[in-house]
Amino acid sequence: MKVWVALYKGEGNWVNNIVRKWTKSIYSHAELVLDDKQTWIGISPFIKAKLVQRKVHNYDPDKWDFYEIPVNQEQHNLILDFFNLTKEARYDWFGMLLSQCLPFRIKEKNKWYCSEWISYALRISNIIDWKVIKIFDQADLSPAKLHDILVLCNFEKVTLE
């Protein structure tokens, strides 16, 4: 069983451009793709501004990088449990912006931004080891930082087919 972290590198809109420039990264958004390759979990200020699980059938593969993550059934279930606990959460503009500007993490209760939610989902499901990747000690959990975590954990960049 596998899941994929999808990192958006397409042109996007003005928000994507700001995120890229601020974080000095090609990535501006992240989503988690479940094992059926069509169910994407993400939170965006533009898709109802809340955490959603949706079916994605058509996407431009040139605009996304995918990192493949092997999971067992328990880990998969923990991701879904975390989603069910946090679904309907709103986008954390305040936390995302201030965490980029300050040397400490700002977290608004019941709000997330895309890469922050994915980082926690991977940690809570024991996919990333908290002793190696101390996400609790990270002020910045931007898409660029999530990419760095995936590379550090040696997850493979693949084409989602």
C-alpha cells in the first residue's frame, strides 16, 4: 500500500507566486494522495478554505512532483483517522504568515495550512520518525520544508500513473 505527497510547482496564481518567492522554492502547495491515486486530501485558501477529501481525475502531471510513501494498513487508517478528526478545519492564514516571519511557530487552534497538515499526518501515522524529523520544533512547515523532510526521509520522487 502507498500514499503520495503531491507538491505543486505549476504557475498558479498570485498566492502561489508569493509562497514561492517567500520560501525560495519551486513549490507553493501540497496535497496527500491516497492509495487509489484519485483521492486527494488538502487544504487551500481557494478550495472552500477548509480541509477536504476530493476525487481528482484530471491534473497536469507537469505541474506536480510526487513522493511515494509506502504505508501499512494501520498507517493508512491513522491518516484517515487524523483526516476525520480535522476535516472541516479552516485554512490558517494567520499561522502560516506569522510562522514565516517569526523565529517560532504560530498555530491557530483548528486551523491548518497545506504542508503543515501533511507533515502532521505523516508524523501521527508514524511514517516519519519524530526523533529524526522534529516537526514540533519547526517554525516553518512550508511546502519547501515538507519537500526537505521527504528528501531527508529518502522517499522516492515518482510519476503518479
